[in-house]
Amino acid sequence: MVRVPNGGGLEAMSAAGSLFPAQVPVSRGVGLTTLRSERSIALIRLVVVAAVAAIYVNSLGIRRALGPTAVVVLTLAALYGVTSLLALAGDQLPSYRMRFVTLVIDILLITLWVQSTGGARSEFWTLYLIVVVSAALRFRLAETLGVALGLTILHVSATIPSGIARSQLIYRPTVMLATGFAVGLLSYQRAEHRRERHDLEMLAESREFELGEERAEVERLRRVDLKRSEFVAIAAHEFRTPLAAIIGVMSTLKAHGTAIQADVREELIDGASSQAQRLARLVEDLLTVSRIDDGVLRLHLESVDARELVNDAERASGTTGRVDLRMHRVDKVVCDADAVVRVLTNLLDNAKKYSPEESRIAVEITRDELAIRFEVRDAGYGIGLKDREAVFQRFHRLSGTGKPGAGLGLYICRGLIEAQGGTIVADEAAEGGAAFRFTLPRRVAPADDARAGAVTGIAAASSTRL
């Protein structure tokens, strides 16, 4: 199938689903090209009218008197040329109907002009060739040949009664048809080249976009690999310390167990037990991170006392006696108790780690119509603005602190809180230290027989969010 040159003609008709589509604003390259072609045709039309008028008025090689019909036709052609040029001054693309009408008017004016300037003897029959060229700029090859054939039949029919010479009867139709074929073929090739160039540009843009995505993915994988390598190194270091302590205690007890005093032996066993618990917590952190990443956290909703949550976290973090608890109209909290205790434990442990020894840690629990709000504040040196979001990323650790850790605690906190439909943020405390705030949605305590369903729903929701 032959394509429409310059995106005009039958392609516009087919795309609009109507023979005469309404005018539409030019918003794409094809429409802009078509509009430029129409403006060029309008400008050529006006230039040709001016040239014909100058040639005929000055009688350059013609030597005929200007009849009244010719004057009228020339005047109409001039007015028509100016009007068509002004009509295309905006950004509105002429409809297919309008382009067809202007083509018919061009043919009509040229025919009247040829008839008024000698008919078969008029030298201005060559103006039909300009009409053929304008058709090639608007339509496909087949339509251009159709216009050339139609003009040939029209001209021959109009000039035969005037006694056109046989040589002219052969020469003129041949020139018209040859012109129609030549310019139509050139216009078709030009449209094909334009289409191929457009396709290549689109392909290049697509490839550039894909290349950008691949580069971004490579960079993401590089960062992930770097973080993983960093995590492996940190985890290896974290594992090495408790394992070395446990192995050392076991070796000492095996070699000198009977010679060691009872109180010393008990102290060594307590130290090994503490290191084993530290190792167990690290393993549990790694398993929790894996569950968060895979979206398979299993949460158990129940109604628990808010004060008990804080007390359990104090004991687990070793901050008993350092916490100032304030509760405002909060008694029971519907949540996964183990998950919330673990979050509070991590936050209290961080507050202890990054605050001066024996400084106070403030814990405040409030509520509103929608949520229960927990806040943990310390008296440390706080968290910089640029790190307040980054601290919740996996493996991220504050630089320059010299504090041990794998950079998983706050990442786990966010995963556990978001799995329950809450949020957690880092901020600056009024005292100048760090403040961590998290919320839990207010829920009705689940009945015993419906509790399993609530657990399943939360697990599914956590899988979706995480």
C-alpha cells in the first residue's frame, strides 16, 4: 500500500474516520509538515498570480489585448491567493475537504484563464503542471496520477473545439501525465524517507531509554552488591566477636575447669551466655530482614497493655531505671506485641548507645482518633537532616560514631511498623538529641474466635506493602 506523502490526504481521512474531518490544532510533526506544505502552496499560488499578471500586462512575447474576462479571472485569482495565504497564518491544519476545495478552485481559475487567453493557443496551459505538483504535495502517488489524468482530459476536452494541433494533442497530455508520475513518485519517496527517519528516531529514543534503564539497573545492582559486601563484612565482624568469646570461655573451662574458682567460672559462663544471646539476636535480625524483603511477616494482633510493652523493651535493652514514661489517655494497644516490643527495644538500645551514660530516655505515648503514637527521645548528639530518612535503609550506619552494629535495627523497625499499617520517622528532640516517632492504627480488640483471621489479614497486608 502506498503511503500518503507529508501525512496528508487519505491518511488524515482514514485516521479521522470521516471523509471531511474538522480542523484540528497542529500538535504533531506530521500535522506541522502538512501545514507547511499548504503554506508553501499558498505562497506559490500568490507568486504565480503576480508573475502571470506581470507577463500578460507587459505583453512579453504574447501581444494580445487584455479582455474583460481575463481581467475578472486575474482579479479573482489575486484575491483568492491573498485570502488563502492569510487563512493559513495560524496553527490550524486545513481539513481534507478544504484542501480538496482549494485544489478544485485552482483548476477552475486556471481553466478560465487559459480559455480567456486563447484557449488551445494559450501558453498558460503549463499552469496545470503547478496544480499537479501541489497534488503530489498533498496526496499519494495514485491520487496524483488521477489528478494529472483528470487535468489532461479536462484540458483536451476544452481545447479540441478550438482546433488544437495534433502535435499539441500528444505533447500536452504526455507532459501532464509524465509530470504527475515524476512528482508523485518523488513525493512518495520523500514521504517514505521521512517515515523511515521518524521510525529511526523513535527507535533511537527507545534504545536510549532502554540503555538508560539498563545503566540505572546496573548502578542499582552495583550499589546492592556493595551494600551486600559491606553487610557480609559487618556480619562477619559481628559474628566473630561473640563466637571468639564463646570459644575462649569454652576452651578455658575445658583446659582449666577444675582449677578455676567457682565464682570465676560462673562469671565466665555468664559472659559466654551473654555473647550467645547477642549472636542469637544477630541471627534473628538477619531472618527478620529476609522476611521483610520477601513480604512474609506473620503478625499476631492482640490487645496488650502499653506500659507492659515499654517495660518489656526496657528489660530487653538494659535501660531499666533510665526511662521516663509518660502516657496520655492510653491504656490498651491492639498490635503484635512481640513486634512492637522489638521496635521499642531497638529504639531504646539506640538511645542508650548514642547518649551519655546514665542520661535519661523519654518515652511518650499518646493517641488521637486514628492512631496510637509512640515517641522515644534521647539526649545524644542527634541525627543530621540528611540522614533522617537514610537511617531506615538496610545496612546504613551513621558515620563517625564508632559505634558497633550491622545497620539493620532501624530497617527492621520500619518493616515491623509498616507491616501493621503504621509509620515511623526520625526527628530532632526538643532536648537536642534524636527523636523517633512511630504510629499504630487504632483498632478494636479482636475476639478470640476471630483473631486468626485478623492475623492472616495483617500478614497479607504486610506482604503487599513490603
